[in-house]
Amino acid sequence: MNKQFTVKYKFGGEVITSNEKENNLYRLDVVEKDNRYTVTLTPKQPFEMIDFYVEFPYGFKKDDKFFGAGYQSWTKSKEWTENEVMPSVIKLANISEMTKNIARKTSDEWMIKYSGKKGEFHSHCYTYVRNGENVKLWGSLSEKTGYTYFKVKMKENRFYFCKDLAGKIVDSELQIFDIVYFEGTYDEVFDNYFGMWKMPETRNGMMSGYTSWYNYFQDINEEIILRDLDALDPYKDQVNIFQIDDGYETFIGDWLDPNPAKFPKGMKYIADEIHKKGYKAGIWLAPFNCQKISRMAKEHPDWLIKHENGKPMVGCIAWGGAYTFDIYNEEVRAYLKKVFDVVLNEWGYDMVKLDFLYSQCIKPRHGKSRGEIMCDAMALLRECVGEKLILGCGVPLGPAFGKVDYCRIGSDVDLVFEPVPVKSTVNREIVSVQTAIKNTIFRRGLNGRVFGNDPDVFYLRNALKEVDGDRKSKKKLKITWEQRVLWADLCRNLGTIIFTSDNAANYDEKQSAELMKTYSAPTVKVLDAIYEGDNLVKLTCEENGKKFEHLINWNTGENSKKDI
């Protein structure tokens, strides 16, 4: 197959674009054998890379579906048809510089230009083209030198292998691509692809339990947590994890300073109480981030990633904007190791949910590409956590393969079924149960192969603002009972770690029965997922040796099942 190379680099202060396999600066060695394609660059003298891609013809068929794997765990992932458009969140957010800056933080638009044209899509780390039951998959076997992504122009019959290498100083041999190709059924190609990653054996058994976030958000305290812990007693035979989310710390970044007003007995006391129930204790951290008002930011400004002008860079938009620790600072690494040692060994937590991890790689630095930095960051986290469990969140997925035990694979569900329009304009995440349903279905190939999928939280509590003593929830749950049951069902059958954030003491008989069902071991296997129209997806499923079709309208939550 005729492949055209494009190498973009910087040398002597000049940006150069070349289509040569060899010149006075580098030599490319290409090996294409069986189902594997590798490209290695050997420099003749040091220089800075910017971009690299290979373009070749591909005969798309009218009914082909191209899978676009989103950049990070929150990013929308779906199968695209040739007449659809992948929208640019930056263009949608073109209200002000502030909204555009917000949009940039979670998206990949600092790396990839969105054309806004029909049939032009991209996918991170792996992709496939599906026509009926036939699936053709391409996937990278390593992201250690930079992010691999795949682009297509379906109407022009063009396919691209691409590598983000911005900021990479090449002074030794550099493997740019190690890409494999498989064709077969959905399960066959994913088994073959991830079988070649040679990842550590997964430790991601089924986990069912509770997280505090989507009822109380940051408004948690010792009383609320212990009350909700006790509320699970009727279901304790089916519960094995209880997680504390954001809100226990005094400020983001000051991870060893629990808020004394909220948790007067400290976080070890909470972990001990969870263990008394027989559950694993989980706790949330955003390990790379610190609020502007945090003690860490004030005492250690030299720890922070900076702009070229020397000012600290805001790595994520939460908490009014938060800075990011630079993991290449040895004092930062020592601090993170201390944090995890205290949280896991002194306090006694069994699992850490690690959030906003993408912030570590929003800027190339130290002669490393963004993807290379993210791989280094995930290796550091795995080293710090050791044998205990990691639930990844807000993380680019390729670098997370083999490094986390569980991982979010979709957007935040928030408390709504349909996306809130204004949020959709400034965030690639597009929070809603609707978006989470799409990601849970179309990222199912990851589940159990590289980590246990975390679809995010299901709810069974009443849709009205719930009263807990003299406290009312700040937000209204805007999801019908039918939508709640559908989402709980999908979490159970397509996820491996499943959480509710409800105070189960408020459940009626119907809600209790549904919780028992959701917490029980899944009995349904999804064999296939096919579009039946713009808003409909048909799942072909098997349960107890019998097959059935589950037709879901993800715009409304309406669904039906029939035997086949």
C-alpha cells in the first residue's frame, strides 16, 4: 500500500516539513510485516520534533462506521457515519477567551485540528471500521513516545496514522509507530489487540458500593458519611466498596490536611469504620493539582508547571482553577510518595480514585511530548500506589492501559439525563447520563481486557430534592424512574465497578429491590451493538443461554427487549 510520510520538525530556529525518508538530520526505518507496522526514526544530530503522520488510500464503503475513541476518560466516544460532523468544542465555546480556555483544558484541540466537515474524524490510541459484524481494528502498542491517533476523511477515502510529538527533543533512536491490525468480530479483534499489549494480569474483580459525590458533592462530613455507611447494612452481602469523594480535604493539593470541622476524627477513623462493615475503603484525590489558595501552592510555587513567562499554569478549571505539580521536580515526587504512603498505609485506604490526571500533560516540557509525559505520570502513580487499587478518572486512556485497575470510560453523569446545552459548549465531557450511555456501550471492548470499566454512578433515589434530616440536596435529580432503571441495568451489565450515591435509608420497597438487583452479579453478556437510526442502538445480548435484543433510545431512555 502506498504510504506518504510527513515529518514536521524544528531545527536551527526554522520549522521544516519534509516527506523524505532520509536527509541530513534523520533516517526513517519502516517495517510492514503481517499485521504489524513500525516506524523508527534515527537522528543524525539532535533536533525538535513537532508532528509526524502517514497518509494512505482506503476504500470506505457507504455503510462503514468509524469508531472515534475519545482522548481521555470523559471524552465522547462513538461510531461515526460519513454524513456526520465531529464538532469542535473550541468553536462552540467561541464566546470569549475565558470560555475557549475552559474548553481547551479537557479537549484534544491543542493537538488536533477539527475540520468541521462531514466524514472527517479521529480516534485516540486505537480505532476500528465496522460494517455489519465485520470489524477492522488498528491499534497502537505503545504511547511512550507520544500520543498516537488515527484520522479519516471518509468521503475522500483517506486514512492517516498520526503522532503528536510536539516538544520532543530527538537525540537518540525514536520509535514513532508500533501499530497492529486485526480483522474479525468485535470480540475477536479486541482479544487479539489487547493480547499483544502484554499487560500485567488484571485485578479488577466486580466491585459494588457507594460514592459520596452525586448526592452531596463537596458538602460532606463525618455524620453524613457514617449515616450513609450504616444505610447499606441491609445490602452488605452485596457491597464490597465504600468511597469518599471530594470534600474531605481542606484545600485541593493539601491532601494530608483533612478539614477538621468536617472530619474531626480524621480520615483513618472513617477507613476503620468502613472496614468494620467488611468493605474496602476508597478515597478520592486529584494528585497532580492544587488550588491557588492551598498551602502547597503558597509554600512551593517552584513545584508548579509554568508558562513561558514564569507564571503558574492553570491545569484544570475545577475549584475556580487549579495549578498542576510538575512530576519532574524531585520534591514533587517525594511529596506524592508521602501522600500515598499516608493515605494507603497510615489511614488504611484500599483504593484511590485519581482524578483530573490529564492536567499533567497539557504542556510539552523537558524535551518530552505530551503523551510521553502522561506515560511517565501513570508509571509514577502505579509505583506510589503499589499493590493497592487505582480507579483512574480524567485520564488519557492509552497511558492508563496496564497502570490502573479500574477506569472511568465516560462523562460525568451529573444529575441530568440529557446534556445541559451551555455545558456542552465549553466542555468536551458533555456531562449527562445520555452521553455516559453512549460511552459505556462503545467502550465496552476495554472492560476486563485492560481494566474494569467504571460507567459512573447510578441513582435510584427519588427525583425530587431529597431531605436528609434538616439538609436538602443542592441539586434536583432530573431523571425519570425508567431512565434510572435503564442506567442501573447498563452499569451492572457493562461495568465492573458500580456505585450509587444514594442514602439507601430513604428507599422504598421498589427502590430496595432494584438496588439488590443492580448489586448482584451480572447475568447478561452484550454480544453486539448496532445503530438502528440516529438515536437508537440495538444491543444483541445473551442471558442464561438465551439471546434477546435490547433496543435503546439514548435521547429519551425509552427501551424495549424481545427474544430472538
